[in-house]
Amino acid sequence: MTRRSLLPWLSVTDGARAVEFYETAFGARELYRLDDPGGGIVSRLEIDGGEFWLSGEGDVESDRAVSVDPTVRMIWTVADPDKAFARALAAGASEVFPVTEGHGWRVGRLVDPFGHHWEIGHPLE
């Protein structure tokens, strides 16, 4: 029987650089990778058991086809959002709002170098 799942797919400029960023910023592990001779890639990544796909081109002309205003927001639930948030900032993400407590969560939001927003936090007990 086929395992059912629903996974986000992020479109990025410079897929190879995106994979490196997610590995450094979030401790992602690459599960699958298909390299295109033109420099593009398709990659399946895993972070703490959660998976997502990404694709991106390697040349400037192709990069223009990727939306500059992504509509996906990722939510990553972790035990220590302050530590995970700081790691992502050190890897090159930009803060949208700092890790704080509100609405039953300890959470902060950042934007990665490819324009995708990530909320990193956990529900409060």
C-alpha cells in the first residue's frame, strides 16, 4: 500500500544554495536529489521527521521565472525555538518578528534568503 502524505514544494532561485542554507539553518537532511545539466535541481529534504521538496534553477535567466513573492509559510514546531531561530539567523535568514509568547505559543517568524517565511516555535503547556 502506498503511504499517503501531503508535502509542500518550495520554488527557489539557486536550488543548490537553498539546500545548503536549509542544511545549515535548520539541520535539514537531503533525502533525494536530481541535478539538471543546466544547473537546476529537485531535492526532497527532511527536518525533524517533516519533509518538503524544493526546486530551483542554477542560472540567472531561469531564476526570473520563480515568483519573488512566495505564498507558502512554513511552520516548524521544535522543543527550543530560541535556539533554532538563532541558528537560522546566523545562517542568513532575516527576522520578521522575534521569538515571543502569545496566542498559546512561543514562536518567532523569519524569512529565508529565498523569500519563504518560517514560523519556529512550540505550543505552550
